[in-house]
Amino acid sequence: VLVKPEVATATLSLEAGRKLYEEHLDRPRIAGGVRASTKKRYRTVFDKFIEFAKTISVATWNEVSSRTLTRYAAHLEKQDYRSKTQRNELTTVGQAIRWLCKEGHLAGTEPITLKLTKVESERAYCYQPAEVAAMLEHCRQNSELAWLADVITGLTCTGLRISELASLTWADIDFERLMLNLTDETGMSSRGKADKRKLKSGRSRSLPLHTDLLEVLHRLPKH
């Protein structure tokens, strides 16, 4: 008599599954790992989802269904989270479930298929020249805010993120070609350097130096 082997039915707690997925995310970048900022964002997502799951008596990943995620979306909406945030959080939880299934941690469980509507992102506000001029004037009238005027100039003339501007060194400035070279150092050796620069896009880029920014750079002490 042939006996069909039973499918493993071991359950996986929410915390245990979360730990497995976070360890997967923590692998080296060269092997597909994610940035520290992304890991931090995912931690926040799981904190909120697991807290909600407990309120509806869901304690394992085996119990999470499309209905669970739909109820979670309704919960986020009641908490006044925007549609984009709801989509991102549901996508993150769905990705974790797919990975757990693929790796055999949820034997006998099918990945959840949940159709999510695309939402338009709210466009970032773009300051007008007159507004930038007013901010610069305000900062320059106060000696304690002179540094902030330089920061505003740097951001305005380059479009860099604040973290990118703060990470600049003199080696990034090419005064001969009048270019600013922003290099992603993820794949470089860390020898002799405490922190490697990690750009959000993961790609290095160069841009021309604006005359207003050049004026600021020439005033700064070279150290």
C-alpha cells in the first residue's frame, strides 16, 4: 500500500518568520541585501503589522490571508495613513510571505495574491526663486545662520539629498572641470575609511558646479 506523505503543517510564529526575513535582508549588498535605511523602514512595517495581527488573534504567518491584509489596510486607513503608505506596507508584508513560502518555511501555504491599486505620489514642493532668495536673505542677516545659507545654496544648486550634501568631501569637487562627482562607495574597500557613502539610487553621478555654489566653496576652509 502506497501512503502519500503528509505535507508539513508546522506553524511559523509572526516573530520567528519576521526574524528569518530580516536575516535574509541583512545579507551583503553584493548578494542582494538592502540598505540600512530600508531595513529600518521594514522593521517599522513589521512592528505595526504584528501589533495589529495580535488584535485579531492572528499569531502565525500560516494564518495570514488576503482577508487579513485587507483588514490591515482598513486599519491603516482609519489611522489616516495615506494610500501610498498602505500600498507600501501591504507590499512589504506580501513580499515577506512569498519569500517564506519559497524558502520552505511555510510548507503547504500558498503566497498571497492581493491586487493593489496604483496611487499617484504627491509631488514634492518646488521652491520658487523668490522664496529661495528670501530664505537666503533671512539666514545672512543672522550670523548664527550663515552656515544654513550655505546649505540652502548647496541644495538649491545641486538637487542633492541632505545626506548627500553632508557627505561631500573636497575630493568630490573637480575645480578644473567645474564638476561635482558624487560616488556610490558600496562596492569599494572600506580600508582606511570609517564610513562608505551609500547613495539611495546606488548609482554614482556627476553634475556641473553652479556659480553660486562655487562662490560658497571658495569661501570654505580646505580641510
